[in-house]
Amino acid sequence: MQPKLELISFKLCPFVQRAVVVLKHKHVDFDITYIDLANPPEWFKAISPLGQVPVLKVMTPDGTEVLFESSVIQEYVDEISPPSLHPADPLIKAKNRAWISFGGEILGALHGMISAKEEAVCNDKREAILQKLARLEAAHSGGDYFNGADFNLIDAAYAPMLMRLDFIKQLTGEDLLVNTPKLAHWSNVLLAMPSVQDSVVEGLVNLYAMMLKKLDGHFACKLTNRD
Ligand SMILES: N[C@@H](CCC(=O)N[C@@H](CS)C(=O)NCC(=O)O)C(=O)O
């Protein structure tokens, strides 16, 4: 019997979204509870070792366990709903895990870029992101998905980052994938998938624009088509 799952989320969090894409893709039942990360409830502080989302509460007849770290939650959900979305070959799987971790670094760098107060720092962060994207491009198969023709766990892990880059393009006109055609194609494929589209609340792009304004970094001055 599958355990009852409750995902603790924050609407804007790309790391939570990684888990949601897998849950949706594999049609696994789950409840989602949103918290305000700026004002986290006491019960959340008590169960989240790092004070971060995502947290997955796994309820079995033997009791409730708590999982944290998006890549671990992705793998757990994948393992309880076979067949696995990870490639079977141990070497490819290991490489995918490494690149999933790299994706977390890009998300961190992206946050650094949008929250930098000074233009020079923002530009440095952008350069660092572009370098990381170039490395990712070199590792990508060039097919519809990272490894080729099949949707794997790594694709679910990168969809939230690619969605944020798409938001930036919509909101500022800046295309950070302009020099990485394989990633640009990958983004088009992933962002058209129902499991990716259904992995976020409606109108997330507007919440993202509001977050950019609230962060009040240099990047916010690039917002063009929204007030
Ligand atoms: N390495 C973590 C990163 C998760 C993360 O950074 N979550 C952010 C929200 S997107 C968070 O909870 N931040 C609150 C904090 O760090 O205090 C994962 O992959 O799950």
C-alpha cells in the first residue's frame, strides 16, 4: 500500500516544483500545504531540519516520517511508483545525479542575480549563470530530453529552472538561453508538458514578477511589460 503523502510547499519555490513534477508525471496522490516562508509556522520549524521547503511528510501505518532535499524527495517518489524515471545504467544514473545537483547550483546563482542590489554584482552573477548553462549545454544529448528520447528524473529536476528562465524572458525580454540551442529546445519541450504546467499555481509568472519587485535588486529595473 502506498503511504499517504503531504508536500510542504511555498508557491514560488523551484525546489518544491521538482518534486511536484514527478508526483504529477507519475500520477501519485498527494496533498500539498503552502506555507509563507517569510513567516513559517512553528510546526514547520519543528519538522524541517534546514528550515527549507520542500518537506515531504510520509504517513504509513507505522507512523509519520519526514523527508527533505528536493532530489531525495524526487527519488523517493520515483521509487515508490515504478517503473523508475532514472536511467537503468549505473554510470548514466550517477552522471544524472551529479547534473541534478548542478541544477541546484544554477537555481542558487539565479537567485543571486535577481537579488543583487548593484548592477556590477548582477552582471557578474549573470556571467556565472551563462557559464554554467554553457557547461550544461555541453552535457546535454541534444534530443528532446537530457538523455535523449526519454523523459527522466533529471528532466523533472531542470523544468523549474527552465520555467524561471522563461519567466525572465517574458518579463524582461532577456533570453539567457540565447547561446544554448539544445537547452532552448529542451525548455520548449518540457514547458509544454502537462506534468510541468500543472506543477505550479496558476499565474505564477505574476507572483514571480511581484517577487522580483519585492527583492528590489538591480534586476527589477529590467521589468518591462508589467506594472
Ligand atoms: N537544497 C534544497 C534547497 C531548498 C531551498 O532552497 N528552499 C528555499 C525555498 S525555494 C527555502 O526553503 N528557503 C528558506 C530558507 O533557506 O530559510 C533542496 O534541494 O530541497
